[in-house]
Amino acid sequence: MVAQKKAKSAKFLTVPTRPVPIDRDRSVAGLLEKMEGAGFGAKQLAEAHRIWLDMLDDNSTIYVCGSGNLITSGMRRLLAYVIKNRFVDVLVMSGTVLYQDIHETLGRNHFQGHPSMSDEELEGADVVRLGDVLANREEYQEADEWIGSVLNQLDLSRSYSTREYLHLLGRELAEIAHEDGIMTSAFKARIPIYCPNLVGSEMAIGIARARFEKKSQIAFDISQDTTDMMQIAHKTRNSGVIALGSASSQAMLNLAELSSYITRTTFRGHKYAISIAGDSMPCDLRTPAFAASHTGIFGKLHKGATTAFVPTDPSIALPMIITALSQTAAKFMKGRKRPSFSFAGKEMTIDVP
């Protein structure tokens, strides 16, 4: 009886976990390689690095979707690095992320806070608390003024897609930037940025200020952004999604699946998917299974998709993964055939070699 039970389990119990060793290997990539033999978050973190390399090697169109405190937690330089080096191809960022990116790219800072600081004292000093990070309220208002000043330079007799608007903001910001951030790096790399909640975020304050003070009013063509997403999904052979900050940060990207019937095409689903989020997820969702429930995190997946759910804050995982990529990705980039984008006003075209 014992032998029979052992035979049934043998096909599953084949790869034992390996405790992470301590040795003299100082490279982050080397540490992650050792963590692949562990379990839970350690294994998922190591697999996220491996999957990112697989996406580069497979000439996949790589979407990065971000929300939450990516900028205030200190991730701006890391994100600018992967954009500049074209480890990513399409950005879908929340308005909060982009607003705080503008704030820092203008040469302003976020500051570390301490639990002993009371909200009353901070309010009296005109300081904004963002979790355990602080910001100068007047400097945020300067970012609002800058956004409005760009708006005043546009041809407001026509509408703009949010992708076009963000591209123009990146162009203007690049001329005065103290250091590159998400928007300036995306402008220089000529990759599109989409923002699903532009008018429901801090980005809208500068727009409202320009309307109130200068009577400038901009109209957004939201349908153009959806059309862009449809076009990218239609021409892409393989795709991968990296969701940062929340398991729902790629909701706009999922519209490409829902709208595919318009062009009478079948959405192929993502071949690769990584989610780095502190969201509470049941184990049957966050382990790398290919069950239907897995799409609750990633949207539609290709049959046999490779996935990793890293159950931690991006500010913990990204420094390790991106530092490791700086050590490992070069050989995968040499022959990479990445999509290229052309922008002409609201119109965008994509060429996938």
C-alpha cells in the first residue's frame, strides 16, 4: 500500500526545494538564481527575473502597468533605466505615478517621514504626507502650474488622445529636466504612455488650474487610446505584461481583449505575465497554475503562459529584479526585434519586425 501511494505521488514530487545558501557571490543575478530553488515569494521573485529575460529573448511586446507609490518609494531611476534600454515597449501608468514623476523630474524631492510627525504639525508646515513619505505642498502646486503652462501652448481647437498629450508633456519636460524620469525616458525612447485615470488623478489639477486662470480648455479623445491598444494587440505576435503596485493596474490593457471583436480578431492572450503587488491573494490565485482563476490577476493568458506573482511591494522587488537585469539582459537584447512606434498627432502606427 505504501509503495502504491509513493508511485502515485512520484510524478508530482520530483523537484525538491533548495535552501538559499550563503556564499561569496555578490551579484544580485547570482542571488536570484539561487532563490529559484526555494519556494513562495523567493521563488516567485527569481522567476519574475527569469520571465522578463524570456520576454526579451522571445521578441515579445512588453507592457508595464503601474500604480500606487512607485515614484514616492524611490523607483523613478529604475523605471527610467528599463525604459531607456527598451526592456519595455508600452507603458500604462496611473495619473498619480505620472504626476509624482513630473514633480521629481522638475528637480523636486520627496522626503522620508517618521511616525512621530503628527498630521497637525505637517498641515501647519504645508507638508503633504504620503504614507511614510512627505512632500512640499507648494512644490506640488508648482507642478500644477507647469502642467497648465504646457496646456497653454497646445492647439486647443482640436482634441488630443491621452497618449498624445503625455507624449507632448514628455517632450516639454525633457527640455528642462534635471534628471530623466518615466515621461522623459518614454519620449526619448519613442514608446507610448497611456493613463486610464488621467482626469481622476492629480494630473487633472493642473488642467483645471489652466482653465480657471487662463480659460484654457482641452478635450480628450478617449476612444483613440482604445484604438491604439487594439492596434498594438492586433499586430503583436507575442506579448507579456508586468503589473506593478496593484493586481488591477492593467485594467486598461485588458480592454484590448474586450474590444477585439470590433476588428473581428481573436485576442491571443499574454504569453508571459508578472505581477508585483502587495495585494492579498488566495494561494490558488498567486501560485503559478494555469487554471481559469489565474486570469483574475493577469487578464487573458495564452495557453501554457509563464507567470509569476510576487507578493510584495514593488519597492522591495524592483531594485533586485532591475539590478539583476542590468547584469543579465545584455545578451538577450543584442538580437531583440522590438516594436517601433510612429506618432503623428493623435494617430499612432506600430511596426513589429
